[in-house]
Amino acid sequence: MNGTCELTVLPQAPLLQPSWDYIRRRQEFLLSPYLPACMAFLGHLFLCAPFFVLDVLGRRWSVLNRYRISVNSENPVSFSRWFECILRIFWNYLTCILPATALLHKFRTPNLPVLAPTCAQVLWEIAVCLLLFDAFFFFWHMSMHRVSWLYHRVHRTHHQNQDTFALVAQDASWAELLSLQMLALSSAALARCHPLSEILFHLLNTWLAAEDHSGYDLPWALHRLLPMFGGAPFHQLHHQKFRGNYAPYFKHWDWLFGTYLAEEVRKTRRN
């Protein structure tokens, strides 16, 4: 193997090999049927924590509110909304996601190869997973809005939050939450990811969802650095208009299907 990402103490071994060896030594823990749901729930809370801090500090320093997309909201973000949201998500994980992923685990034999992936392989596999998930999510999301039965039975719960905050990314009905978990797992399976790439994809997917629902248009947000990303303003508008901007991250599907709310996104960001 060649490339700068593959330098390590062992010849021909990828740079990520020590990290992967550390993970493999805890194989019994990793193969627990309850681990995926527990890590997904705790990872979501952890990655939402920075935005909770911003909400807390915003009460003391109003200068932080300049980054809030909707400051003058009829239902402002409060501690009680965060707490109620955590309880709803926890209940869905306890009653649905945990048993469902534990059952899936019985039919899925994890393959933990000896060799770690190269850096280039990780980046490529994560990119493929994001593109696949973005496509699956777009068509599923658009269907939930255009099929009345799906909207009322599956998706309406997610739209109880017109002005979003980070936790809202997983504040949905048990059916929608489970479907999104399946879309993420299917994306990783189709990409034939190395397990390390899959772990990093799920973490990145969780972070991007939290950022998109955060309600903050921060200068260092990914959509500011990479124009192909929609970001929080893009998704906040979807929650306000209940239409358009169906893709979770990228803009191309909304461009192709004429559901991109470009002008309104710019107006929202200026307010």
C-alpha cells in the first residue's frame, strides 16, 4: 500500500491500525445486541450538548442570538422543551429502537477484519454512505409529505417543532425513527463499509442531523464551508413551510425535483 495515510510503526499497515486494534480488543462489548441503540441515543445527546450550551449562554449574552435563525419565535427554545424532547426520544428508544436493533443483531453477523481501512478508504466509504443516505432520505421524506396517510401516521410528530433545536433531529414517531435507522444501516451495507468506516459514518450522520436541526447559522457550520450542503437554514425553512427542502444534507435532489426553496432560504438567513 502506498500513500501518506498509511504510515505507521508496522510496515504496510494503515495509519488507523492502532485505533482499530484497540476497538477489536473490546470485541465482546462491541457485539452486544444492545450496544447500537444505546450508543445511538447517548451519541445523539453528546453531539447535541454544544447547542444546548449555546441556548443556555444565549440567555445571558444576547450577542449569541445573532446566529439564531428564528429569534422572535412564538414558542422559543426553553429548558422544558429540551427536557420533554429527551423524554420522548428516550421512550421511543426504550420501547422500539432497542428491541428492534437487538432483534436485527441476531440476524446480522458482524465481520471484524484484522486490518484497518486506509484513510482514503474511510473517506470514500463515508462519502458514499452520505450520498446514499441523502438519496434514500429525500425520497422517503418527500413521500411522507405527499402521502397523507404517511404524514399523519409517521411524520407529523416530527413537525410539532416549527422552530427547531438540536434534539429535534430524533424527535419523531417510533416508526419514523426506526425507518431512519434502517436507511442508515442500509446505506452502510450497500457501500460495503469497513466496520470502522460505518462507525464514523453513523457518528457523522448524527452530528449533521443535530447541526441541521440546531436552529443556528454558525460561521463555521459545514454549509458555510461546502456550498453543496443545505445546513440549518435550509432545514429550518422546511419546518416552517412544511414543504420543500426534503433532502437532509445535500441540495441536488431538491434542485432536480424542483423542491428547493432557494429565495426563501436567503430571506430566512437575513432575518
